[in-house]
Amino acid sequence: MGTGIVSVALSLDGRAVLSRVLLGLAAGAWVALAAPLAARARDNRAGIRRDAGLPASLTAVAGTAVVGTGVLSLDWKGVAIVLLAVAVALWAALLPSVLRHWRTPTSGASLMVTVSTESLAVLMAGLAAGERRRWLLVAALVPLGLGLALYVYAIARFDLRELAAGAGDHWITGGALAISTLAAARIALSAAAVHDGLQSPLEDVSIVLWALTLCWLPPLVVAEARFPRLRYDLRRSATVFPLGMYAACSFAVSSAIGSGPIRSFASAWVWVAFAVWAVVALATIGRARPARRPESSARSAGTTRAPRARSRPADDADPRAERKREAGLPPL
């Protein structure tokens, strides 16, 4: 999600080469995650059903749709249509389960119900413009409206203490509104392409949503400065997506209404998003490197490793692991 949307934002800024590099990384990550997920669905159906009830499972929907939006910028319409079909199928399968297992108060990860829904609207709008399909443009209004309704439902139950204690996913409070803004602006631009009367009202909606999106930025930045969270956490990757989305939605709104100042903000902010993406990516790679096994060191020193008194319980029985899953860690 994060890599894909930063790629989209860079493309909107005219940075084609860098955008395509990141899009390649995002597509590679999508394939690398899809393969073990399919294997897990075959071998551990109980675990898949359990994780399907967590809002974090909806990252599969948003990630697929974001990659689809990225490949659409390369004019790969066939691939984008396939990814839209996959994203819609995942969304239809996962969203009811997430809503059935809803918990309050909500965290940033809970707002994935909006992010995943709006990601479908963004991709539909892009395809509607490219294919000159008015019915697809009208269809995009459904996830746009539903996503906004889900946002109101989730944010009304949001625990504001997450701004101080969240491990990175608290940024989705603004990111969920940002992708709603992007969806409205992309539909407005598509309406202009197909000569539809929806253009003017959707431009107004996108301006209002952009203003509301920016209202989240000061408290989020202040919370980061007041309560610095410098230790690595997997959920920090959830910060990259909203940062990239702030730039992408600003580019789209500026194109829809012809605003120079909004575009200037987007052109500056896209590099903030890229810098944070680079830091998080390097930290993630560093954590993924295999560490030297202690028992190997012991054997090389001629010592014998003492037997453990008891084995550590599996993740499924570990309450800390369950809390991490509820907090929004990816189900993989």
C-alpha cells in the first residue's frame, strides 16, 4: 500500500522513472505476499478465518487496488481490470467478516474499512476515464459514499489516545479521509473526460474533503513531536500510506479545480512521503535480515546449550500476539 501510493504520487508529479521503480517494488511485494497467503489459506483455514475478522486483513484489498491504479498509469488497462476484479472479490469476502467482529474503541487500523472501500472507487474512476465508460463512473460513486459512511462510523468510536500511543497506524485517521478525497477528485476528473454532469458537484466534494483531510495533519505531526516513537514497529509502515496519500489527493484536487497552491503543497509533500518510505523500507529490510543463531556461536565455542525448561507457547496461544493482531499487524 505505502510503496504503491508513493509511486502514484511521484507519477502525478512527473517523476516517471522513480515512480516506476517503486511500482515494480510494490508489484513484487504483492506477488511475494500473495503466494504465502494462498498457501496459508490451504493449510490453515482456521487461522485465515480468524484473521479475516481483523481490519488489517483489508490491506489485501487496498494494496491490490493501489497496484492496479499504478499499472493504469502505464496504460496497462487489462492488468488493472484484473486487479480490480480481485480487489472487489476480496472486499466482498472480508468486509462483512470485519464488521461482524467489530470492536470499540477503534484504532487507526479500524479505518481500513474506509481505505479499502475508497481504493475501489479510485481504481474504478481511473478505468472509467480510460475506457470512457459512464456506467463505471456511476458505479464508483457507490464505494465513495459507502467509504465515507464507514469513516464516520469508525472515527466516532476512535480512541484519541491512539495519537499518543499508536505505533504508526494512527496516521490512517487522516489517510482514510485523504483516499476519500482522491476518490472524489478522480471521479470528478473522469466525469470531465466522459462529459458527465457529475463533474461540478464532485469538485466541490473533493475541496471539502481535502480541507477536512488537512485538519488531521497538524495534530498528527504535533503528536509525533510530543510523543516520539523512534523504535521500529511493523505498524510504522502504516504511516507511509497516509503520507503518500496526502500528496496524491492534493495532486488530484489541484488538477480537478486548477489550484496552483494545492499543487505546490503536493509537490513538496511527495518528498516527505518518499523520505519516510525510504526510512521505513530500510528499517524493515534491516529487521528482515537473518540474525546469527546463538546456538551456532555456542557450538563454535565448544559449549553446550542448556535445555529449555519449557517451550514458548505458539502465537495462536500467546495473548501478546493476539493483541498485536488486533492492533493492526498484517495477518501474514
